[in-house]
Amino acid sequence: MKKLLTAFCCFVLLQSGNSSAAGLKIPPLPEGNRFEVKRGIIILKESVSPLERHRLLVKYPNVKVRRSYTEALNGFSIEGAADQIRQFEKEQGVESFSELQTYSIEEETSESRNGQIEIRPIPSNEINIRISSFQQDQETDAANGSEMIGAQRLRGVLDGKGRRLTGEGVTVGVIDTGLDYTHPDLRKNYGGGKDLVDGDADPMESKGPEGEATLHGTHVAGIIAGNGKVQGVAPRATIKAYRALGPGGKGTTEHVLAAIEEAIKDRVDILNLSLGSEVNGPDLPVSAALNRAAEKGIIPVVSSGNSGPGQWTVGSPGTASKAISVGASTPFMKTPFLIIKGTGRRVRIEKIAGSGNWKSMLPDEIADGKFGKPEELKTARNKIAVIKRGKITFTEKVNNAIDAGARAVIIYNNTKGIFNGSLEKAVPIPAGTVSAAAGRELLKTAERVSVELLDDSDRLAAFSSRGPVTGTWEIKPDVVAPGVAITSAVPGGYLALNGTSMAAPHVAGVCALLKQAHPGWGPAEMKAALMNTALVLKNNRAEPYRTYEQGAGRIQAEKAAAAGTLVFPGSLAFGKAAKPLWKASRNSRLVVKNVSRKTIRYSFWVPRDDDGLDWRLPLPFTLSPGQERAVRVTVTADPSLHKGRIVDGALFLQAAGQKIRIPYILALSEPDYPRVMGFGMAEGDTPGVFRYEVYLPGGADEFGIAIFRRNDLSFAGFLDYGRKIGRGMLKKEINPSKLPEPGLYIIKVFARKSGQEDSFETTLQIN
């Protein structure tokens, strides 16, 4: 094996068409072996009968059916030679074939060498202190998330039978890593479940001996229905656990589909999926299955993803049209900021889970800790160590800084964007992360920095994935909920985690309360109630976030329960204008439903600042209790008055004392995004491993990273390649053995779609 375990990759972007690289020609991608085994999901047309289904399978005796689906969708998971699969998907009754996707937990705190995280049991007296002083702490109990969204106050309301709203009588299915049903906070709520990974009826979390231990499903269930030292949103709801993600929190499409299938058979009321993929597309099998679950009366709640803050980063199944897709907001909290002496610039710190809490600090010196190895931290005593991500784990970096006498640790990224992390064991000193740009600025311009704790409540979490959905132009997420530093149950104790994984169960818990209050509400009514009454969040400049960033806003449980009028869908996607250079008129349909006990007069209106938009709205009308009316809304946009290609905002419906905000989005033209963008490559957080990420807005028929020798521009191989890549962010780890011999190289990153190709070049130095 090449001596690459300590290799350092240095990247410098080259201008397109650079003369030294003008002759770079990418050879054809290696042909796949026609006998290569492929696995994927076949979705059949709804019209295909069981008999036709059987005949189709008989026609391909060498194609193995791995799993069959009848509830979640009409289809099956298959395995067979590539040429057989290609023939199969051309059959008349086949609607689509999708290769298996990997789904993983949407929790933004994963970094460890062996998956072992120290769990700190929290005594009850500490819980009480934390609840009474939540604004002073950087960790927020599930109970405090409940307080922010109004769930605690809603639990004081009585249902039609005179019972307090606690989720009693409502079943919530949790498709995740399993559940520690022996946890004292959850054992009363456990209503059984299934393990779709191992194929049995025991959905216990993965334990260390058989692979990387998990805790995610327990944490999610605790937020929904914990009933012990930490109370969940709906503490008397019943939890059914479906283990679809195995060791390390990963599973495939067939596991997740099988879990949805079982949940439909079990007739759960609500289904929570705090998991996702990087693919932004509305038509993947899991998204289709959730839409079907909604049609059968189940309320699907899904996390939008943790790939923010960029546009188009929402991933499946957060793209499912009929599901409630949830982004993450900040709870009641104070967030640490570095204040650079001299410039006064503020840099937000993302706290690393497992590190000590940040406190206000007077100006302190910083020390360049390089990659955080012991020999690189000799000057860090009594200083804030600024360390670059990569080469060794976060835990090693922080422990080395502690040994060197550092007061605190800042780890800056080695690729674009922000990131979060966690430690394998708790440490006493504070540690946090910042972007690559912020880290470089600190080292270049700051000799001393101070730390201030600033109120950061009700902001959109930076990691929360944004929309819109490609193809359908739908607004996703639909709503947001607290998802930062949320403490909940895990095997052996409690732990604070970040992610849209923590936001979705807040919404699922509220749905359980609403279902108890309004048993007749189905998925459409439930989603409308949450969206129609949401609070619009604003950034630190007091500007509202875009509709495709926060959806309708942060949920308000009390107001949702008291809604007298429901408007669905809760947002308007007008699609894409047919002629981008001409005035574009689009229309959409809304249903207004009076769910109160009195007659209500309705009138639509739009804000005055909607310049360049002409609206044709329904005339005022009146509905009696229980009545509903379908109305048509038309908007005409003048492209010359809009700089952006996407126009978004909100129109309003006045319904007696209720003012309902309805977000909208209109695309004036197809975004002029390149087929490949946002490429970054760096050393991974595990020693000896490299990672890359690239964004493919429209997916790719062919994608690759070609390597050329710098001296003679000869082709040296493919670092990676693939065919039929889905839309969204592609993230992969690369073993150093795949890299060429040490030297200077040019890498050409390319994506081909519908006969067109985009590419760019970067230099790669391997030492």
C-alpha cells in the first residue's frame, strides 16, 4: 500500500480553459459488467393486478425478489444481473426503477472513531434546575422545546372526554435506529414494534458488539413521548418502534419501505422519520410511500435534512408532498460568539456536543494549533486553540489541547460551510466549530478574542436544509421546530443532540396532542393547522427567512389546536413560468374549511410590497360551520421587475379574528445552475481517510472525478465515478489506496446530463 496515511491534499481552483490543461480529455467511464448484481426498488403502476404482478416475476426467473410491498406501494425490492434489471424496468407495467439509496439519521453531531459516546445520566434535581433556568444553558431539555412551541400550555386543555391533552390513545410510529424500551422514560409508552434490519420483533437499539452502537431512535422517541425525568411533547402517547437503520444509523430504501409497510398494517396514527438522504427529488420510493401512507390516513412527519444553509439542499423523504417536512430552529438559548478584537466582528460558535459550556470570556490570546497534534499545540497554554479539521478525530484534537493547557478549542472546517461535531467522552473545557473562512480570518487578523453569549432564540438553524424541491417547485420544509441542543433520553441516560432529527419529533408530538383534541382531523387538516398558525421567523437583521427556508414558520401548538379555519394546502407552489422572458400567469387551487362552530366571513388580501405581481383573488365569501369551499388563486409576474429567478412571499386570508398566512413560490425560469457545483475535498475525520462532497442540482447521467498527471496531462485514472446519480448533495469517503503516487495532479470534476456536460478543474498535491 502507498505511504499515504499522512498524505495532505492541497487544492487550488484553476480557471476554466487554462492553457496548461486545455487538452484534458476524459475517457469513457468504465463499462459496468452486464453480470454485475444490482439491487433496487420496482414500483408498478397502480393498475397492475396481483396476477399481472405474478406473471411479470415469472418472466424473469433469475431476478430475485428480496421484499414485496403492497401497502406502502405496489412493487418490490429486487436483485439481479444489470442487463436483466434493464430489461425488467422497460416492461409495460413498470412505473419506475430506483437503485437502493442509503438513508441515515438526520442528527448533526456524529464524529467518533468507534461510535462510543459517553452518556451522562442527569439526576432529577439537575433537570429541575435546568428547566427553571433554560436561558442560561446551552443545552435544552425536550421539555423546554415543548414550552417554546406551546405544547406544555396545550397539555392544560381538555379533550371531548374531559381528559387533558397528553397524546393518550394516539399511536406514533418511529422509523429509526430502534428503541431502548427499557429506558425509564419510555418503558410505559412502548407499544411494541419490529426490527426490519434483523427480521424479528425486537426493535432494540444496536449494541456495540455487533457494530457501531446507536441511540438516535431512543432520543427521538423521548422528544415525542418521554415520560420521566425529561418529559416529551405528548407524554402519554404510545410509541411503536420500527428499526430500519442498523449499526451506525444507516439503512437502505428497502428497510425504510418495509418499516412504512408494517406501520401502515399496524394502523399507527402518526409516523415519524428522522432520517434522510442527500437526494432532492419528489419521486423516490420512500417519498412515494409516505404520500401513500397519508392517503391511508396516517400523518407522516419527516426531517428536512441537515445539509443547509444552501438552497436546494432538502433531501428525500423530506421532499414528500403529503408529509409534514420539518426544518430546525433554535430553542430558548444563548449562543456563544467570538468577538475579534479590533474589528469587532462576531463569529458564531457551534458548540461541540460533549464539551463544556461556553461562558463569557474576556479577551484571550489565540494559538494556531494546526491539526491539533501534541507537537502542534506547544504554545496553547492558557489560550484558545484554533485547530483545523482533519487528520485526527475531534476527540483527539480536544484532548490534546487539554493536555497542552488550552482554555478552549475552536475547530475550523477544511471545506466550505459550517459543521457540527461530538466527542466520544465528555470534557471540561468548551469546544466549538466555525467555518473555514472564519478560521482563516481568526488566524490572520486576530491576536486576541473574547466570547459573548448572545440571545439566539427562534432563529433558523444554519444546518437546516432548505428547498425548494426540484421538479415540483414545492416549498419545503413545511414548518420548523426546535432542533438545537435538545436533551432527551438515550440508552443509559440523557444526551443533548442537534439536528432536524430533533425538530421532527417535536412536530410529531404536537400532532399526537392535536389528534387527541381533534380525532377527525386527517393528514391534510393536521398539516394545514400547523402551517396556518405558524410563527414567521426572522434572522438577526430582523428580516423574515425565505419561504423555502422556513416554510410557514415555527409551529405554535396552542394556536393550531384552536384554529377555526383551515386552508389546504398550507402553501402555494405555482410551478415554473412557461415563458421566462414574458409576463407569467399561474394559478393554484385552495380549499378553505370552516371547522369552528360559528359562521365566518372570509376575505383574501396581499401585502402592498409585492411589486411586480398582479393577483386575482376570490371575492369575499361566507361559510357556515362545517362548510368548505374550493377557490382559485391566480398570480401574474413581470420578470423585468424581479432580479431573482424565484419569487416568494405570502398572501393572507382574514377569517374573523384569525389571520392566516399562506406562503407561495413562483419560478420565473429554470435556475441557471451548473450541473456540478460546490466541490470540496479534504482529509476526513478518521485518520487515513479522505472525503469529498459535490452538489448535483439536477442529478447526473454520468459523474466522475478524473485524475491527470500535471507534467504531461496524461490520464491517471478515476478517483470516483458513477451513473444515474440522483439530484442533491453527493458525499463520499475515499480510501487513500485509491489515490495515485505522490506528485502534482489535475483533477477534473464533471457531470453529464441529457447530452450536456459541465466540469471544472482543480490541482491536487499528494505528498
